[in-house]
Amino acid sequence: LESSIERLSALKLLNLRDNTLEGTLPLSISAMSNLDYLHLDGNAFSGTLPQSAQFLFGCVEVTLASNYFTGNIPSDLGSTRGGILEEGLKIDFSIERIDWHSNRISGIIPSLFGSMPSLEHVDISRNLLVG
């Protein structure tokens, strides 16, 4: 996935499900300020999940299932109600669905999921998590 994807700033839905895409998740996705739905499941993406939840800000659904992502769930995920202050910007956490099953994500399941009032669905099964 090319980092130039950030130029699609008006895009609301990015659905690249069930292809043979590989490589890492470009942080430039977080520059897509209108993106509500990110579906990258069923590919061959790898590398660590970004350690900042910035790539989730503003999204309603983030589906990264059935890839080869590693690393921990971002530690700042859901760190405050209604958003966090990062680099002077208030960012809204409106995420309702996180589907990251069947990867190689490890570490502790963060208790911060409980501070995300709009979150309705979390599937992080079939990973290497503890907690």
C-alpha cells in the first residue's frame, strides 16, 4: 500500500479486502481525515501495528483481520473519552468496530477499551495476547 494514499483526503471508505497486498501499514493513512471505514482484512500485510492509535482517529470501523501484523495493541488506544490531545489537536475517538483477529499481535489486552464509549464490537481473537 503506497504512502501516497494520503492524497485521497476526501475518501470515506477504503476497502481492499481479500487481495494479495503486502507490506507494512503506512502511517500516512492517519492523514486521511475523512476516512470512516478502513478494511484491509484478508491480505498479507505484515510488520508491527503503529504504536500510536493515531491511525484510528476519526474511523468508525478498522478491520485488519487475517494478516500478519505483529506488535502490541497501541497503548494510547482510547486513552480519554471523546479523544486525546496530541500535538495540540483534539482528536475524536468515534470508533465502533475493531476487528483485528487472526494476526500475530502480542502483549497485554489493554483495559482502555472500556473508555471508548462508542465501541460496539471488538474481535482480537486468534492472536498471541495475554491479560
